[in-house]
Amino acid sequence: AAGGGEEEYQDEAAFYVSMKLLLLIKLKLQKGQEIDRSIVDALTNPGDFPDDEVLVPVDLTGVAEQFPQKRLVCEDSGMLDTEAMVQHLGLRGTASAMVQAQQRFLANPRAEPEEE
């Protein structure tokens, strides 16, 4: 699949996570509190949240580049490989990477066409 590049990693460019969870992670990081594995694991599958849960997009392409396979979202299931992230980055590193991924998306929401 030469030449595609960006197209292949659409899942990483706009992966959705719970806004509540992301805020909780931000607070814990700011306060220097421990990040529970359960919080990180809860980010794995956006489909696990109730319908009324507010989901926000994050851009994981920057994080994915640190991994040999350059992918963190499973093509088949659409789930985030938090196991690989925790092994590579640790719990705190994974939490921090998610916060950075949200900032990256907000800085460059290329998935959304700009309206005039």
C-alpha cells in the first residue's frame, strides 16, 4: 500500500474517548496522583460507554509513530491497544500520551472540513 500513508491511519487520527475519563486523567496527572490501570483500560473501546456519554476525538498518530507497527487502533475491532501502550510507555506515560493526543487533535482537526 505505497503512497497511501495518511489514509491507512485514519483510526489513529480521530479516535474517540470519554471526555469524563480524559478530564479525570488530566486532573490526576496535574496532581501527581497514580493512574489506575482500570482508567487506561476504559479508554480502549469507545463502544463500551453509555449512549449519553460525551466522547471527544484524540489524534494518536504522534503516539503511534513511537511503535514498531505504527498502529495503536486494531483495524478489525476498532479498539485501542492499551496493552501495547502500557508496556511501552507505562500507565502514566499512556495517560499523558492520551492528553497530548487530544491537544494534537485540537491543534489540527484535519478530519473536519472548515466551514466558511
